[in-house]
Amino acid sequence: MTTPGRSDRQAILEASRTRKMARSAHAYVRGNTAAFYDWLQAGPHAPRVPDGPAIWICGDAHLGNLGPLAAGDGRIEIQVRDLDQAVIGNPAHDLIRLGLSLATAARGSDLPGVITARMMEEMVQGYAAAIADPTSGNPGVEPDVVRSVKRQALGRRWKHLAKERLDAVEPTLPIGKKFWALSKEERDALEGVFADPSVAQLILSLDHKDKDRRVRVVDAAYWMKGCSSLGLLRYAVIVGLENARGRSDYALVDIKEAVAPVAPAYPGVTMPSDNAHRVAAAARALSPHLGSRMIPVSMLDRTLFIRELAPQDLKLEVEQFSQGEAIKAARYLAFVIGKAHGRQLNIGQRAEWGSMLDADRRGKIDAPSWLWESVVSLAGRHEAGYLEHCRRYALAA
């Protein structure tokens, strides 16, 4: 199959992104981070959003960016999976972003508005529990969507990853719709990246069978993957870990371009100026399982980061929520975000932030009014934006 050259990619990727965002309101929310912050900051309730402590935040804490991640010792934990937008900023923004994502999923599941209100209440309860005690706080009852994806993750091996991601168990990347052939310049640049001893050491550090191995590139391709990140450089690389007897195990590595975030950072904070170093630093703070297997690199005059994809790394896929599951999921997933935030704070900072969350509950639901009113306002803006996006997509098609 003919694949596009580098000069043709941008138009194809932009068309794919537009099509993906037209699939559902939930997909539109996922792919529209820039508009989220524009609308949030321009909204009537923006001045009432509290200034939380200056910590690393995800910046794009929607449902699809949470899921099971494997640690090097085989443990699995639900953590933040995507740190492209991570900054040292206001943790309230992660709460509002998650609340909007949950509210949109509830609407897509045809749940009544009263359930969305209950979800916001439970979300605040779960988040506050994690802030109070990020080590042993109570996340609530594990929802079925989380239990199911964790059970699935625990049983996965290389063959499952290869079959799902590569459409084959053999270590090759099938060139076609999802994987595109590389130019000679790109292939040479990737070979140079994996010849770097620090990159080879990262790959070998995740292999517990035999440290005396050689890292080699088995196959590589451009990877058309994601939604909001489509248009950035992204490569899939199959790496062989070859021992002295010539036997190999394999790993699938994701190499992704890092660009300036649209999530607002607090003024005056110190973050790495290089965007790949920023993403890696945020991963270490927010998602230790992921941060331990990431490294920033430079290639083709761009800054990128490398991460090995473990077979256990999955994302939460929410097709339909029942009323009970929606409420349980809201508490549990907010606990995940709260744990990522809370581990960065000392006891006094956690108490102060918890008190700020407890304030401003003047409304008719047991959640801060700034959270509820921000989610309601943003849900309306995104619904209108989604319909307009679909209109433009239909006209173009």
C-alpha cells in the first residue's frame, strides 16, 4: 500500500483529527484542549476558581488519559497516561477538566442531569480523600470499567500488545493505514537515537531477564495515532533485545514530539524549558509507573520523548455508563487525580488545599459552586462547539 510522504502527512492528519472529533461530543472534548482553556478563562465563573497550590498537573485530565500502567516489577495502578499538557499550574483545572469529561460521558449515556450532579459530588469526595491521605485514602468502590480494564491488563503479554497494536504477533510494523513508511532521513535519525547509550540503558533497565544484551532497531514507522496530538511527529519502533546467543525479546517503543502546552502554568514557576524534559519531569511527579520508563531525546531538530509501551498499558474506554457506575467512577477517578496531586504536597499544604475545596459550597449540591458552575458552562460551550464542528465537517465532506 502506498503511504504518504512527509510533505503530504499534515493534510491527512488534520483531516483525520477533524473526523475523529466529529464522532461524538466526548471525542470533541478530548481533542479540543485549547478551546477548553479559552472558554474556561473567559467564562463568568473564572474569577471564582480558587488558586490551588503550585504543583504538576496533567493539564488534560479527561477519561481517556487515565488507565492502568505497569511498573517495572509487574504492579499495575490506574494513573495518568498522557502528560503532553502537563505544567506546574492550578490543580483546580484538572478537577474541572475531569468533571467536564465525566459530564459529557453521562450525556452520551443518556443519564439524567441529577446523576451528573451526583457525579460532581462524588468526584469532590474522592479527590478530597486522596488529598487528605494520598497513601491510604479511601478511593471508594472500584467501578466495573476500572475492574475490567485492570483484569484485562494483568493477563496481557507481548503477543497481546503486538496483535492489538501491530495486527500481528511477528515483530514487524504493517505499513498501511496506521503505520506509514519512513524516509531515509527519518530511519537514519531513529537509528541514531537508539545508538545513544542513555536510550539503550533505559530500554535495558526495563528488561529483567538478562542485562547483558544489545539493543537494535528491528522495524520502525510513522505512527498515525491520537487525536489532539495528530500532526506532531510520532513514531513506533520495535526494538530487539538480543543476547550473546543471538536470541531476542522485543519491545514496542513510542516516540512522540513534545510541543509547548496550551494548559496555563502559574507565572514565575520553574519548569524545564525543553518540552520533552517538561513532559518527563511531569510524568515522574504525576505517574511514577510511566515516568520511570521515559526519556527525552532530540531528533530532526525537534524535541521528542521516548517511552516503552508495556502490554499492560491500557486506557479507559467508556461506551456507556449506568447510573450507579457513573457515580462510582466519578469518585474513583477523581481519587486517582487527587493521589497524583497529593503526593506532591506536604501535610500542611494538603490541609490548606483541602480547606479551600471545602469552601464555597453555597449551592444546592455538595460540591464547590465554582466546580459545578464551570462544568455546566463549559458543557454548554462544548455542545455548541461540537455541533458547529460537525456542520463544518459535513460541508467539507
